Amino acid sequence: MLVIPAIDLMGGECVRLKRGDFAQKKVYSSDPVAVAKEFERQGAQMLHVVDLDGAKTGTQGNVAVIRAIKEAIGIRIEVGGGIRSAAVAEEYLAFADRIVLGTKALEDISLIESLIKQFGSERIVVALETKGGKIATEGWQKTLDGDFRAAAKSLKGAGVSELLFTDVGRDGMLGEPNHEMVQELANLGFNVIASGGVSDVSAIRKLSSIGAAGAIIGTALYEKRIALEDALKAAMPMSNLTKRIIPCLDVSGGKVVKGISFENLQVVGDAVEMGKKYSDEGADELVFLDISATKENRETMADVVARVAKEVFIPFTVGGGISSVEQMRKLLILGADKISINTAAVKNPELISEAVKAFGTQCVVVAIDAKRVGSSWKVFLKGGSEETKLDAIEWAKEAEKRGAGEILLTSMDKDGTKSGYDIELLQRVSLAVKIPVIASGGAGTLEDLKTACVEGKADAVLVASLFHYGELSVKEAKKYLAGEGIPMRL
């Protein structure tokens, strides 16, 4: 779960309010840029910056300060407060990573729809704030009649995926968040960022356990009731199980290949040689995917699998063109430890159950190739060439229900781009199932691996391009993640 320090601005100063009351203002610093830099130094990955003047009046009074904050730090910022038009939204999105809309989002759904279409749902956050059980607007000065659940469902229909929830009555009071409402909104399918009342590590752990995507902390940090370092640790995965680093060999014609979004494949090496290399380097597991087998209507290359199995001494997963229990048995005899099924499982979901019955849940991996279509992700088959009507998250839940031991989740949009994993998709699936989820598609930096494990809640990260082209070694990846507090087998 992401821990996000808050910087609330009034007249260019860093302040905090109690219960949203502008009359109960306390100034903590006249240098918000210095505050931002200190949060970054302490390990924050994102800042929540609010123009309280803008929230109150609808006129932006702190744009220059906010821009200065962004220019002074290297981490992401989300900006909110009085963003009530497309022009203001676009002004902030020119330099900020995401924006938070409140009042206007509830009054003008069409504005939200157009902004999501233009910038993507991951950059548009909607603030849903309640006060005395009613929806609060205009800097929490007014309330609207109507149930927050109805408002949430309306936002969901507009394509909103990121929701900032605040119980105004708890904001700045150093109590605890409204966990019930946070969980209810998370269950509706939102990435929920909780705000208001986050004051100790137990609150952070509980928010993480109920599925919150993030927690905003303000007063507790400024009053030194909690250290940011402790908050970040509390938000880390609670499991003591080590995370896994898994090189992936996409194989075609006996050679390891790599492309972008499943296209423009280039040969990068020999499957046997590369498998042995990664095994010797200390990879936790190896995945071998015969990516053209299903398209070409043939079985997985058994001879290549057998040769790779003789050279590796780590768990070895094989997939591609597998459509029967008999084929699985043959590959397991040749040396595979797990079998990955994709197209055949979608065509015949009972195959998952049959495989589990024959070999046990630990042997069965269901691979999901997902691509964003509108506001959701659809499952694609046959090496990404055939679109289905299946929702990726619902299919993951069905695979778990049928006994699958793991989900291998590949973002087709991110595959080979080295622009980072699709964290929104990864987090949605990870929260929807209890079995391990392997993140695949988009690794470009060490931080991407960390983000997949922490924000995306992945149990393992699949890596191809970074390792294949020598930009990073397995050892370097493990050392970095271990240094970031992520359990690793070293």
C-alpha cells in the first residue's frame, strides 16, 4: 500500500485543518518546498498536495508553489483543490503526475469522462468526501443530500478507477480512518486512497489488509506522532514469504525472442544457454513460454524443454500450446516443475480442475494476457492475437476457484516497453485472489520491480528485456529489493 504524505497549502504556507474547518488552521512551515524535499529524503514515493485556497474559492492561489515543489523533487505528486474546469485540470497535468477532483466531479460527470479519455484513468483521481454521513463539497464547506454509494457507482460508470475517500469528521483528529467505508468502496472495484484519521502504524496495517491502495498522512507526521519510515514499513506486505525473481524465456523456433506488446519479435539468444545462465545466477524460478505454439496449432517444443530442464536447478514452468492433461504429464516427465495454461483454459475451464486433480494445485499456473479495453481489461488468446469478452479480473477469480496455484499476469500494453508494470491491473488482480500473482510485462528499472511488489502486491516479478540485454543481473535485482525491505532469497 502506498503511503502518501500530505502538503496542504494556504497563502503559500504548509498548514493543517481540523475537521476541514478553515478557522482551525495551524501553520507548520512557510517553506513547503523544503517540507516536500524532506518527505522525499525519508522515502516517500508520492506527495498529496492540496491548494486549500483553491478548494475554498475555486480560484487557484498556489500554482507557483506547487510547480516549485514538483521541480524540486524526483517523486510523483498528485494535486487537488478547486480543480473545476478542463482548463485548470490540463494546466496541472502539464507538470503534475495526477490530479484530484472533488466538487466538479460530482456535479459534471462528462468532465470526468473527457479527462479520463484524454489522460487515462490512472491520472484522474476523484475525491469522495463525507461529513456527517453526507457528501461534502467546496472545501468541505457544504454538503449534498444523497448516498455516497450511489455517487461511487456513478463515478465507476464514468470510468473512474482511483478514488480518494475522506471522512471529514476524522480529518486532523489523530483518531482512526473510517475502515468500513474504505472497505466498501474497495469492494466496488476502486483503488481507494484513504484519508482522514491515519495516525499510527496499526491504522496503516489495517487499511492495507482491507484492500486500500494508499493512505494519506498529514497531521500525524507534522505532530511527530508517527515517523514516515515506520509508516512505510507498516504498509509493506505483511507476509514473510520471500518475493521471487523469475526470468522469462519467450521461445519461438527454439530461440529466445523479445518484442513489444507481443509484436516485432527479435532473437536474443539460445534457450538452453540462457536458462543455464539464469539458474547459475540465482534466479528463483524460470518460465519457458513457447509463444507461437498455440498460433501454429502444435504442441510445445518438447526437445527444447528437455534440454533446458537438464541445465537448470531451479523450479521450471513451461507453457505454450498445452491443451490436455496428457501433454502436461509429458512435459512434467521431461523435467518441468509447473505447467502454464492460457488459451486452452479459457476455451475449456474444466481443464484447470482436471490438471489440479492429476498433479496438484502447486503444478498449475494459469497465464492471463490482458489488454486495457475502455475502462477494463480483457483477456486475449493465441499469443495476444485473439480478443475475448472475458474480464481479466473475473477470469483470475474463476481460475482460483477451479484450483489454480498461481496467476501469471501479463499486461499486453506494457510488454516489452520497459515503462513499468501495469500497477493498476496488477493490484486489482492481486486483491481479487488469494493465490500468488506473478507480474509480467513492462519492467524497465529496479524501482519498477519494487513497485510491483509493494503497490501491485505481486508475489513474484517476471523479467525479460532487462536481463536478456544485460542491463541488469538477477543478483543486482535481489540485492536492491532486499535493501528496500522486500524479503528475498539471497
